[in-house]
Amino acid sequence: MEKENDIIFPVKNLSEQISLFFDTHLPITSESTCFFKLSNEEDHFYLINSIEELQAVYSCEEKLPELDFKKYSVVIGQKRMPNSYYIVSDQNIVVQAKNLKLNIIAKTYSEGVWPSFSMMYYWGVYPKLPNLKLNVNIEIK
């Protein structure tokens, strides 16, 4: 069990099936057509602890990746950003007294950034997380 102020990092050695699924459905330079359909202009995120919870927020027909939710939790989200195309360069979760704090470091995807808005999608598979409220902190570097 995690203690307060523990820092939890996403799992790095994921199967290609899992990484490809989330990279495809939460793309860098286009809209997500399978997640966030009802909230396409808002910042939104989910802490997912079961296949049923993942299915509930997924609207496409393609099969979901096999993930052991007894061992893992998934965080997915979208954030409206001030320019075009950001990527997540780093992320972690800090366990706090009554909630979890997701810290995301975002960088622009390319040198030429157009003065517009875009959605940045993010995801991470973490060791099983406690079922606490999740707060998201995004820092642009």
C-alpha cells in the first residue's frame, strides 16, 4: 500500500498491443475518435480500475487490449492547450492524504507552433492505484 508522498511512475515495459492501442486512440496530432466524444472541448480525465470502467468510456468497436486490472490502473485524459500539438514528456502520480495528484510535463511536439488551441491527450498504465480522487497538474516546459 502506498504511503503519503509516495511517487508512482507509469509502467514502462508494456506490451506492444497496449502501447499501440492507447497511442492510436489518444493521438498527438488529431482528435481522439474513441474517447472523450461527449466532452470534446473540455478538460477531462479518468482513473480506470476495471475493464468495465474502460469499456464505459470507450466508444469504438475495436477490441480493448488485455490488461490485468488486479495489478494495474489506467489514467487517460485530455487537456485543452494554448497552441497546437503537445506531447507528454514525463508523468507521475503523488499519493496525498485524501487524493492522488497526477503531474504531467508537456512539451510542444514541433518547433513551428501555430497560435491556436488543440487537445493534448495523455495516458499511463500504473501499478494498482488506491481508489482516491485524482487531481491533474499540467506544466508546460
